[in-house]
Amino acid sequence: MAPDAMRTAAHSLSDATPLSYWLDDPGKPDALPALTADEHCDLLVVGGGYSGLWTALLAKERDPGRDVVLIEGNESGWAASGRNGGFCAASLTHGLANGLERWPDEIGKLEELGGRNLDAIEAAVARYSIDCDFERTGEIDVATQPHQLEELRQWHSRTQELGFTGVEFLDREQVRTHVDSPTFLGGLWDRRGVALLHPAKLVWGLKQACLELGVRIFEHTRALGLAAQGAGMAVRTPYGRVFARQVALGTNIFPSLVKRMRPFTVPVYDYALMTEPLTADQLASIGWRNRQGLGDSANQFHYFRLSADNRILWGGYDAIYPYGGRLNSDLDQRPETFLKLAGQFFECFPQLSGVRFSHAWGGAIDTCSRFSAFFGTAHRGRVAYAAGYTGLGVGATRFGADVMLDLLSGEETERTALEMVRSKPLPFPPEPFAWAGIELTKRSLARADSHGGHRNLWLRAMDRMGLGFDS
């Protein structure tokens, strides 16, 4: 970055609050009391993010008489569910391309289920009057390099051959009528497959809906251990235990209570900035009248969108893996990444020079080697889990909640019959091999971005094995 550009980027960050913009909200609900005695229930849900809250809500919708308890180690939505970009995608497979590569024989069913799942989220937001700024605007994947433009053009032709509709190819002039950046060479607009929302308000709305249906929620209640207890399970917490017939684990990046599942995910730290609200003139300078979400097509990609009050969220690019996979709150703030992101923002939107960032934050998400969620049971079917959403969990966690409840019921459904649900990704190797492999992959992806998309021998080998690293 040139010295002048670096100074501009640094100045734009001088007043940024080191906290997720979404969580820095006066409407944030008070924390609920912790569990301080033994409890008994039919279903215990562990985790108060999207995964756990959807599971608790759907469990009560399926059977209003079921006694459901949810425990959360901090406050509902404090982690990935409250600090993501707010892109709620229909895709269950981290995009059509990833799903087509891994499950070509059932991709039609996966796309159908994903569309129904997004429709169901929209319906639940309306049914429970969840004020989360839900907008079904779609998303544009933009090309900023010539090889990306050709890849998008070829992929659009492929989707048409397969009969997938609703995706429109935009050339340079067309894409810039939607959002005007001198870096945009073209794009693919998925008109209906993505909604944008306020992620923390979705969490808080789901929490309130659960309470209204009779779910008992205990916050600041960490799950410390899981063990069989008679015909059910017991989960130990700091001040008591929960005895449950069945347990659903929505802990995602946090160490699974089913210890054999821990090698299947690793933490990746993702970062984002939020601007101050744009003025009418600033907004007019970039267009963005249709308010779509955007993401660029690089391996090291950015995602960006407008908030309800016309701020721009700008995130992605760096994906930081800590050696040993150890979670470290010190990594939630990474000034060198914020400086890099700010500089890249002004390269994308030079007409917004002078805009300041109000918030800068980061945090860990869980990723797995196939980029999309995996599912399973333990303790003779009394415990179900879902993890590995790899950054696309805002929508897919509701589907995962349905899968966990299906698995706990013991009945085969259209979801549990899927190869995606019945299979597992390859686990990550132990250290130092995990760190070395991830670092080599990241460097190879960065090199591909700067060399016309050419994938080196390492990446081609990873492709053949169906492995990778993403956020």
C-alpha cells in the first residue's frame, strides 16, 4: 500500500469501536440467569447461537409438549451468530459449485431443500414478528480480474445447462449500474438465493420466540462434560447438572462435548469493518439502489453489503488460523488486518474517500475440509450434533437443526437420506501438519489470485482429494 493510501486507511479507523456493530445496539436484551441447580428435561440444547436456538424453536414447534432446556456459556449470539455479515443464503453446501462437485447426484434435491429452508426462515421472521431488517435482495458475485470474469461467464453457462434459473450474468456496464466501482468487470446476480438481515437481531428474536414457546434458557452456563445417565444423558455445568433424555449440540467452533468430533473442525478468524452511515450524496455516488449483498470472486475474497441505515459492512480477505487450533480472544482485534481491509475498501470505492469506520471486529468461525456442515449422533442416538458451516451458517443452521431433530427421532426423512448428511468430511491432521498444510494452502490461494487463477500442484492435489481451506 502506498504511503498516502496507508495514511488515509489509518485515519479512517481512528475512531472505530472494537466491537461488532450488530452487538453494539441499545436494544440488546439483558442476559438471562445462569443455571444454579439440577434440571430435568426431554431435550437439552447446548449453544445459544443460531444452531441451538433454531433447534430449540423447531423442537417446540414439532411437539409443543416437549420440555426443552437451552444452555449458553456466555450470552445468546455473542459469538459468530452476532458478528457475521448477515448474509442468509439458501445454499446448504457453501455454494452451488461446492455442492455440485461433492454431491452431483443429489444437488437438485439439496438446492430444493435450501430454497425451502430460506423460505421457512422468512416465514418464521414474519410469524414471530422478528424485527431483523430482513431483505430478500439476492447477491452479486463480482469479478475484479479478467480470469474471474471468464470463470463467471463459464459458470453461468454451466448453471443454465443444468437448469438452475434465477442467476443473471452482468457485464461491466451492467454490474456498475447496480453498484459502481471501477474495480468491477462483471458479475453474477443470484436474484432470490440470498437475504440480508441484522444478525444479532435475528438471534434476539429467536431467543424471544423460544421463551414464548416455553423453552427454558440459561445463559452464562457452560457445558463442562457429557455422560450417559441411565436411559438418558447428563451435562455438567459450573453450578448444576441437566439430565435429559436427548441432547442436541450446537457448539460449532467451541470444543465438542463429543471429543472424537474435535479433529473435524478448526477455527478461522474472520474480520469486518462497518462505516459510518453514508450521506445521500455518498450513496448516490456508488448507486446500490437494489441493495444486493456483494462478494468478489477471488480466493481471498471480500464480502460487503448495506445495513438498514446505509452503512457499508466490508469484511473478509484475511483468514487467520491459530497454531494448534486454540481459540484466543486476543485475535478478535487485529489492527494489521483492519488497516489492510480499509485500504482495499478505498481501492474499491475511491469515491468514498473520507468516509470513516465506526466499528472494527473479528472472531472465530468453524471450518471443515469440505466447507459445508456435517452431522451425526453419539451415545446410541441420544446425542446429535451439527458443525462445520464454514461461514455460511446464517441460513444453513436452520436446516442443521431440522437434521439434528430428525436424527434424534430415529426416523428416516428426506434430509437424513441425503449423502451429505450421511457422510463426514476428512478430519484435519494433528499439529504441526495442520498448521503447515493450512499455511501452504493459504499461500497457494493468494498466489493463484495474483497469477490469473492458476492453481499450483498443491492446490490441484487438494482439489483431487476434495480438500481445502475457506472462511
